[in-house]
Amino acid sequence: MSTELAWTSSACSHIGKVRKINEDAYLDKPHAGLWAVADGMGGHAAGDQASRSIVAALGGVSPAPALGVFVDRVCDCLQRVNQELIAMGAEKHRITGSTVVALLALGPGCAILWAGDSRAYLLRDGALKQLSADHSQIELYVKLGLIARDQAANHPLSNIVTRAVGTHEALDLDRDTIEARPGDRFLLCSDGLYRHVTHDEIASLLSRGSASSAAQSLVDLTLDRGALDNVTVVLIDVADARHLEDSTPHLDDTQPGLSMSEGSGKASL
């Protein structure tokens, strides 16, 4: 007999200490089993509009009877947004693009979809695993052995992505599937997090406390280290539904300049 799972989540987004506009956006819809982070591409026209368009469109995806159908609907949605952003960019004679990473959950099954360098992680049994692989110039160099992994974060080409929504006629999404277990904690984030916080530090902070407190701790550490970019994190917890029947979610206070939601199904638009 399979265990019925309950999904709860918390999200934070901060403009950082250097940028004048927050080009990140997130979707936090635990009741729909859909979460996403989109990072508007810096230096391009209306990067914030691109990321918000993605999140708004995903928020309208209808429920599906099976995970495969759910994945198809999300992919179709992103393909439509891709065409809209290309048309918008053509009118302005400039590229209007954004990365995207999304987690879809239906029963114990879940899927990860992504384009660009926004990431998905899974903390399971105390070990942190990166589920997505960056679509970036620097990741290609690492795979080719041209530079070492520990040189990637500070490399001059670290912000150049090779896939994104709104940059090519055919949107090429990567995907993976995984069966969730009670106790799992997923993280979706923009590159503003891992540019400042190491893999081991992310694992340590994810291992502590509630999703809301862990999310805020990740953002706080990024801010402490200068936050050269916008930073957005979405944490998703998986639990045995029987253990949550009598629990009441707690909403932490927000801090100035911080957008935060917890288990509310809200989108940051």
C-alpha cells in the first residue's frame, strides 16, 4: 500500500544589494503540485517581464490526471511563452529571455523541467544532490575539461546561458523524473544563490528547521556575502500526509525588501 504524500513549500525572493530591478520570479502552488523559478536574463530588454510572463503562464496550467499529461501541459505552456517572448523581442529588436526550472508533483511521482542555469536540488537522508545540469557556456567548458569545477563560479563567462525561454524558435527543455519519499526536501533557485553559497553550505542550511526558516537562511547568507545578483529560492517539503492532518502551517514574518510566501499557492509576479 503506497503512502499518501503531502507537499508543503516556502519561497523567498530578494533584489540583492547591487541590482536595481528584481528580474527573478517564482511560482509556489503546493495545492497544484507545481513550483518554478525564472530568472530574467541580465542585460536583455525586459528580463523581469520575461520571468513574470513564464510564472503567470505556469500558474494557469490546469490539473492533469497523470504525471505524463501534467508534464506535457507544462511543456506546451512554456513553448507558447517562448513564442510570445520571441515575438516581443522582435518588436523591440532585442532578445527578451529568461531561464526556468520547474518541479511538478502528482502522487509520489515528480518531474523536473529546466532551461538555463536556474537549479533544482534534492536533499534526501542528509545528502544533497543537484538534479538539474546548467545550460551554460561555463558548464560546457567544465565538461570538456577546459577548466576545473572549482574555477567555474568566478569565471568571466559564468553568466552566459546556452538555453533559455525566449531566445530560440524551438525551446529545448531538459527533464528528469524521480519518485518522492516522505522526508525529501527539494530546492529550486536562481544562480544568485549558488554564486555565493557553496554546495555544502546549501546542504547544511537545508538540513535545519522548517522550509520557511531554511529559505530565509539561504537568502540571508547570500545577502551577507554581497548578493551581486537577485536571489530566489523555493523549498518544497514532502511528508506522510497522515502526519500532517492536525498540523497548522506557520507563516514567518517577512523582512523589508523580501518577498516571501509559504504554502499559499501564490506566484511572485
